Amino acid sequence: MLYNLFLSLSNELTALNVFRYITFRIILASLTSMFLWFIFGQKFIGVIKAFQMRQYIREEGPASHQKKAGTPTMGGILVLGAAFVSCLLWADLSSKVVWLMWIVTFAYALIGFQDDYLKARRKRNQGLSGRQKLTAQVIIGLLAGIYLYLTPGFSPTLTFPGLKSLVINLGPFYALFASLVLVSTSSAVNLTDGLDGLAIGPLIMAAGTYMVFAYCAGNSVIANYLQIPGVPGASELAVVLASLIGAGLGFLWFNSFPADIFLGDVGSLSLGGALGLAALIVKQELVLILVGGLFVIEALSVIFQVAFFKTFGGRRLFRMAPLHHHFELKGWPEPKVIIRFWIIAIILGLAGLSTLKLR
């Protein structure tokens, strides 16, 4: 909105040409969404309390978590709201990439919202069934994948970092692959969101990594130099991710231990879906396994725990899954688990950025 306005006035006032630079708008987008949280965060928490949207803790979870019961949840609503307003101000609203990101993100948010709402109204940790959530996630993923496949100029191929000659054309099966990426990422982030600040910290780091990827992919000169797939218009994706990063930082101010508000499924599912879609758009899908490695580990810990339990007659591989609960039960204080997982996420993000030179 402001970007388009300032762009139209730039011929009369040359100082406004600064808004043509993606890097400048990235900074504005992140700061705007962050300060929206600082301005409205406490009021939003009050509204959530008034509507009694509170967290219910499963009885089989760690005993130390019972004190978290009653904490306001659904903080993802303001995370997305602040980021969306920021994008309306600073993103190029004529960009199809911007609207695709928000449509898919809000679609996943609706799934999470319904799940959170049902839990709050039933006053127990029972929202949508696993089958209902998975079905909705798959459908949205398929629709997003079909749209990408049918987009002129979009390449339905899979590339491998370090193996530039290896390119697999998935053809119409790309829609299935896209759905797999979106479902896996949104679910993995959802599973990770079990401690104060545990999910949003790594999400910020992963979004920052893909913000760099988006900027490089959208710049033909840089893309050619790095020998990565160039994606026209992808630079605007960097503005969207910057707005989510800023909103995430603002949320973390209130979500840091001990949390005043939780992200909720409305936040974890939508932000996970946004991260997965960003990887698809910039053609760095496989790098997401590395960049989002912490989410992958958390999801695998649940899969391995269930498989081990069924295979060996009730024996457990971990003391509790997801993995962060295992370390809690080993005696690690919650803040120690969180910070150490953040450190791992930072290392994985840097490792992901290093793949830009592995061509």
C-alpha cells in the first residue's frame, strides 16, 4: 500500500526511490510487524483471556507442565495479523507470490484456529481429530502444488545441493510432492511447539535463511552467479518472510519463559506451512530438511517412539516424545532445553546458507 503509493510519487520526489530496494523494505517490514506486537500484544492477551481461550495440558505430559494450564493461547492470530498488515504496507501488492503465501498461510491458520477453538470450548486437550487435520492439510497442499505446477514459467523440478547436474522433473507429480512438503513442515512445527519459545525461535531462524534464498533467487545476477534456480518475483517473498520474522520476534517478547501466551495450532500450523511454501517457491525444497532440521528431529522422535512402542511390546525409545520432553524428564530445566535447541537451529540455518556455494 505505502510501497505502491511511494513508488507512484518517486518521479516527483526522488528520495522515495529508496523504497524500490528490497533490502530497505525488508527492514521496514520486520520492524513494523514487531512494533505492532509491542503496541497491541498486551491488549491482545487481555482479549484472549476475556474469551477464555486458554491452554489445556494433556495429563500424560511432564508434571512440570501442569502449571502452564490456563495460559492464553492462539497468539498466532496476532503474529499473522501483524505480519499481514506489515505486508500490506511494504510489499508489492501486485505480486502473485505475496498473495499465494498469504492464502496458503491463512488456510493452514483456519485449521489451527478450529482446533484451538474446540479445545478451549470443550475445556480439554481434544480438538479436531488427527484424520480431520491431516485431510485438510493435504487438500490445501495439493491445491497449492497444482497452482505452482500450472504457473507459467514455474519449473516442477527437484534439484540437489552439490549435484548441479542432477535435476529430476516431477511433472504433474509435483503437486503431490508439494503437498508432502507442506504437510510435513506444518506438522513438524506443530509438534515442536511444546515449550515456551521453542518453536518460534527456530522458525525465525529458518525464515531468515529462506529470506536470503528468496532475495538471491529473485535477483537474476546473484542467481546466475550462485548457480541456483532463478525465480522471477521471488524477492517479494523476502518481504513476506521479513514481516513474519518481525512478528515472531514481537511474539517471543511475550512467549519467552515463562510464557504469557502460547502460539497455538493457529500459529504453528500456519507458520510451518508458510515455511514449507517458501522452500517450494525458491526451489530449495531439499535444503529445508537441513534448515528445518530441528523440526525434522522432533517429528522423527515421535515416529520412532510410536514404531518402537508397537514393535517391542510397549517399550519406549525415549522417556517421552517429542524429543524436548525426553530432555525435560532427564532433568534439563526448560530454559536450558529451549536455548540449546535454538543453538542447534542457528547452526542448521548457517549450514543451509552454506549450500548456496555447493553447486
